[in-house]
Amino acid sequence: MIEKEILAKLTDNAPLNSKESLYLLNECSIHVLGEMADHMNRRKNAGKVYFNVNRHINLTNICTSQCAFCAFSREKEDEDAYVMSADEAVKNVQSSIPLGISEVHVVSGLHPDLPFEYYVEVLEKIRQAAPGIHIQGFTAVEILYFSKISGHSVLKVLGILKDAGLGSLPGGGAEIFSARVREELCPKKADAAAWMDVMRKAHSIGLKSNATMLFGHIETPVEIVDHLISLRELQEETGGFQSFIPLPFHPKNTRMEHIHRISGYGTLRILAVSRIILNNFQHIKAFWIMMGLRLAQLSLHYGVDDLDGTVVEEKITHSAGAVTPQGISTGELVRLIKDMGKLPVERDTLYNEITVYN
Ligand code: V47
């Protein structure tokens, strides 16, 4: 009965309520979920699967946040703590230009003493050295931190960064919005309302962003559904989210090593449910670095229409035990997508099509 009601809503592109969403997450068969998610995805994106050629840069691993799920962060005194100079960041970008990158993705720890001006300098120097490359940088949590260390309002911080070359915001730092989970996993981190407020302000000045959800740890199905519905409501208000990226938790080398990694089955269910609940998001992205290539490939039939990416270097998940390669060539990605009967499309950050691989 409830499945019938859900199907009727999906046909009308009407938003599902919490009860219907929980039914999908907890009870609905994976086959039905896959069918619904794939149907919705095909309606939104036809058979296209997008990818972009990008490079991730993590300016520093020194972080005051000390989140329990993070294996990347270090204290200043640690032997393997590092900070890149602005010039080193530029060199990293330049070394990837021959690989055809159209985007650089900059996310870092909350460093205790780097001034806000350092981040502005990084942007300006990257823009100067590589003017054609879109800079997607700084999670909402970093933006709040910049506001704190600079004394500027969030809106002013965003304006300064935009003027210095920032093109859009990544979706990190959202974790799970539940206050209960944040209290346990990341008590020092900005709360859900603050994360949303940064996104609202970024969207209001024309900066698009992504959104994420870290799952497969201590969250409950209700908390997953609440997270997704909160994002859908904010998207209804601003329309500024481009894609949603569910991130499966990697426990290795974290303070939560006792948790078993979520199964491929569980991951596919969450991807499919995300596609179905987020009916006003155009794109659902699989970060194959965290999911593994094979599962990411399979996810293309469970609502995913975007694969990130031909990354050259990734530190956050690899610190937490990911065994996926650090990067993948465009050729490999194209083959992987075609093998699933889908049409590979290289895109830029704002989803303009660069090459369609017919
Ligand atoms: O916020 C940290 C997650 C995020 C672990 O916007 C972990 O296009 C799994 O947000 N296991 C940062 N996940 C990365 C991120 C991202 C990645 C790719 C694309 C985009 C985008 C954004 O990584 C953090 C946190 O949720 N994370 N540690 C871990 N052990």
C-alpha cells in the first residue's frame, strides 16, 4: 500500500515524507529501490553519467577540530603534520594542468594560527597561475572558521573569497546533522544550523555548492532521513546545491576503528534512497575513492549520475585505510561508465558539458 503511494508521489515528482522515506530505507526491497532511483535518475539526466577532471589539494592536515571519524588530522607537533605554502599549492595545480584538469578542489584542516589572508593568497595565486581552472574550495565549516579568525561576517568572508577567485563550495563538513551524533563524533564542529546558514549565504551571492552526508557509523535511519529532508528543504529555498555526495565511513586509523565498514548492499540502499528523497537535486555523486570503483560503477544503476573524478591525489580517505587508487584516467572512467550502458560526459564544475563520449 505504502509503496503504491510512494510510486504515485514519484510520478508527480512530489516530496516524500519521513514515514515514506523510512519505509524505503528500512523495508523496501533493494530491487524496487534500484528501480525507483534509476527511473528518477533517467528522468533527470537521461542515460548520462558525468565526471570531471580535477585535482584535490589539502593545504594542511593540522586541525583543531579533532573529529573522531577523521584519520587525516594532525596536531602541530606531530612528525607528519604539514602546511603547504601558497606557492606549493600553485605548483601542485600547475603540475596537473597537462592532465587536463578543469577544477581544483581545496579542503583543509582548521589550522590554529594560519591567518585568513593565507587562504585569500592561495586563491589569488592559483587564479593567476591557472585562470581557466575553477576553484572549488573550503567547506562550510572552514568558512565559519575563517569568519571566527578574521572577525569578518560569514557573508564578508564569502565575498572576499569569491573576489579572490573562489568559484564554488564543496559539500564537506555536513557529516550527519543530528545533534546527538555531532556531540559524539565532532563536538567542536559547527552545528547543522550553522552549516546550513553558510550554504544559504553562499547561494545568495551566487556561489553554488555541493552537500554531503557521512554514513555508516553510529547514525540511525531516522537521522539519515532527517539529514536528507533538511537538505531538500534548503534546496527548495535556495536552489544552490548542485550535487549530493553520500560518503561511507572508513574506520581505519580513526578513534572509531571498532566500527565495521558498511556493506556494499547498505551503501547502495543509501545512494538509492538519497536519489529518491532529494527530488530537487539534479545530481547524486559517487566519490569512488571512498566507495571503491566496482561499487561506484554499480551505483550507476542505483540513482547515481556523477562520478568524482579523475582525482590525482587524495589524502582524507586514504589516511583512513582506503585501498582505491589515488587517481584514474579519463579513458578508464569512460570505459567503466560505458560498461554500465550509460553515456559518459565530461563536465566542468558547473555541469557545462565539455565532451560527450558517444
Ligand atoms: O567532511 C572524513 C569525510 C569529508 C572520513 O563536494 C570521511 O564534491 C569517510 O566532503 N571516512 C570531506 N569519510 C570530503 C568531502 C568531499 C569529497 C569529494 C567530493 C566533495 C564535493 C566533497 O570527508 C568530510 C567527512 O565527511 N570524511 N573522514 C573517513 N574516515
